[in-house]
Amino acid sequence: MNKYKSMLYIASIAGVALTIGGCASSGERPDADLNTAENSLQQAVAADAREYEPILLNDAQNKISDAEDLIEQKKYIDAERLLEQASVDAELADARSETAKARQAVKEINDNIESLRQKINQDQ
């Protein structure tokens, strides 16, 4: 019987904790997160993400817009989560764009090397 009482006690505590957590305030305005997300987005645009990762960049922009709407509705916790996702999306778009540009540069260098090899072989 003791085993069941302690399980009931633990379940009651967990229920109270969840109830209190659910009634918690909506937090503070995520202005810093908004600035971070917007800066990440600007960096991605500067890295030519519109050309290399337009879908991911668009997702980040949409999440920022949705988060701004949530901020107006004072749903700060939901907005913060969206802004964090937007930052990650924008940073990923930035990184993928830089990677694509680096691959393109490597390909051009390899093409130039191959062209030089062919000229050397023709001259011999």
C-alpha cells in the first residue's frame, strides 16, 4: 500500500507543477531574440542566400513575421521559440550559401588547373 501512496504523491506533485507551469506568465518581450534573428537574416542575405538557399531564407523571414505577430498578441514564449528557429534557419542558409560559393570557387580553380595541364601537355 505504501508503494501506491508514494506513486500517488509523486503524480500529485507532478500535476501541481504542470498546472503552475501552465499558468506562468507569458515572459518578457523577446526583443533581443528579434534583433538576433533579424541580424542573422541580414547576414544570410549578404551571403547571397537568396540565390543559393531561397527556401530556407524565406522560411526564416516567415518565422520572423509570425513572431512579430505573436509579440503583438503578447505571446512572448511562442514568439521567442519562433525567433530562435528563424535565427537557426538564417544561419543555416548563410552557411550553406558560403559553402556553395566555396565549392564553386574550388571548381573554377580545378578547371583552371586542368586547362593549364592540357596546355602544358600540348606544348610538349
